[in-house]
Amino acid sequence: MGILAFDFGGSAVKYGYWEQETLTHKGQFTTPATWKEMKAQLSLVFQQLSQEVAISGVAFSAPGAVNSQRQVIEGISAIPYIHGFDIYTELEELFGLPVAMENDANCAGMAEFYEGAARGYQNVAFVVIGTGVGGAMFTNGELNKGAHLYGGEFGLMFLNGEHTFSTLGTAVQMAWRYCERKGLDKHTFSGKEVFELAENGDPLAQEEVESFYDYLTKGLFSIQFSFDPEVIVLGGGISAKEGLLTEINQRMKKLTNHFGLNDFDPLITLCEYRNDANLIGAAANYLAQHEAGK
């Protein structure tokens, strides 16, 4: 028997079947406009897959602050109707099976922790770099959500005046700054295109790329020396950038040397899972909770 996993996204809901460390029967549907429609779609997927595989439980990756004790998704997200009520009970009644749920960034981190790049480590920082910066912390083998469920919100760290890791250390924000400085709509160029412009000799693009790498490395440096993880795992679209680790490691070495830490080289690596990370992590979270008897 295996786990049916769902990943709530703002535009689409992905799903898959996790059994024996393999994700199969993958699919997705457009995120419905209401909770009633969402439940109908979830039920339809469940009924269809139940005819093909044996499902022992249902796992969810969701945006927002997932409070498993109160069985509520707190905060706000691009799917407003999933917040503020006992969503666990409704889903358990819908499927007639046990349910587990976790924040989407935490799920991506759990995929790496249990099955991916951080497997075998006990103290891990998983850093997701997209439009902003998020992530997850694992301490002594456990997901560390913090006292107020804000563990892993690395993007809120201030790096320069009022500017945070999220506004300075991502390729998306780098592209927006480049466009604004050129007097263009901020969506004119993507991060990938700004990297290409820099490689082709555009001085403004080179300046923004340099700034991006500088702040990204400083943010990771702060994480390393605040939490002292064994490894930092980088996720998000930027993790596919060729030469990313080389740039970071060179700059990290300069920072550690500057502070007299010449013999210490933080271990930074790239995520193994991208598109399926939230589904795999949701299933891993389900298994971790139910194996622990939670």
C-alpha cells in the first residue's frame, strides 16, 4: 500500500502515488475557485486512483502556516479558501483515511532530507530561492518549525538597510532591478536573460549579477553561522544555474577568511528534486508522522 499525495498550488494542484520510494500516477488539475469544487476534484482523483492502487493515507503540501496541532492552515496564500478552519477533519471525512499536511517549503525540504541531497544528515538548512527566499530547518533529525511556525523564513533576514534576503538574493529580483534601472517594465527580462546579458558584456547586467551573487552568499553565510547546519541545500529555479556552486563557494571562502575562519568551508549543495519535491516531501511527512504515532 502507498500514499496519495497532493500539492496545493496557486494555479494547479499536482498529485502522485508514493510507494516503495517511487512516485507514480502523476497528474494535475487547475486549482478550483472554491473549497467545494476543490473537494470534488480531490475526491475524483482519489476514486480514480483507488481503482488502480491501494491507498493507505493521503498527504498534502500546502501554502501558508500549517498548524498540525490545531489542524488549521494559518496565514494567507494564493488559495484563500483553504485557511482558517479544521481542514484536516474535512479531508479525513472526504477520503475515509488518515491525512497529514505540511507547508510546501517544508515539504520540499523533507524531500531532500529523507530522500535527496540531505539524506544521512541530521542538521540541515534547506533554502528555496524563487521570487523570494524561503526554506526549512532540520535540527537533530527533526523538522524545526519554530515556536510560531516561522522556522525557515530566511527571506526576512535584513542584508542591507531595509532590504532583505528575499529582495536582494534572488535572480527574479535581480532581473526586476535591472529592468527598473533601464527604465523598462520589470518583467521585460528574466533572470536567465540578465545572466546572458552579463556574459555578453552588458555592464549594468554584470553589476546586477555581481550584486546578486554577493547578497546570496552573504545570506547563506548568515544562515551557516546562525544555525550551523552540516549542509545547506539550495532549491528553486536558480539551483539549475550552471556554475552556481562555484561562484558561491569562491565568495564564501573570502568571507570565512575575512573572519579568520580559514580552515572552515561550509558544505553547500544543490537539491535533487525539483518538480516533484513537494509531493515526495508530503508523503515523507505523512510516513514520519504516522510511523511516530502522531
